[in-house]
Amino acid sequence: MTSPRKLPQVLYIEDSDDARSLVRRLLADNYVVLEASNPLDGLQLAEETQPN
């Protein structure tokens, strides 16, 4: 597995905990998954982290 620092980041915004968990599990080997449960938190996270 690649070091998390070298993986691209993806921001996933979804209010469903189950959906976020599923996407996180599916992408975790190839991406650093940043998550937010609402659009405002997602926008703030995007501004702070500038995901790929």
C-alpha cells in the first residue's frame, strides 16, 4: 500500500453515515478520503485542504 501522504485526496460530501462509510472503504486503498456530512462543512474542508 502507498503512503497516505502520496495518495491523492478526494472530498466526499454526504449526509448518510452508511454511504460515507461505504465510499471510504471502497476508496481507502487508493485515496485519502476526506468526508463531510453537509455542504457547509464540505466547503470549509475543501478550502482548508484543497483536495485533488
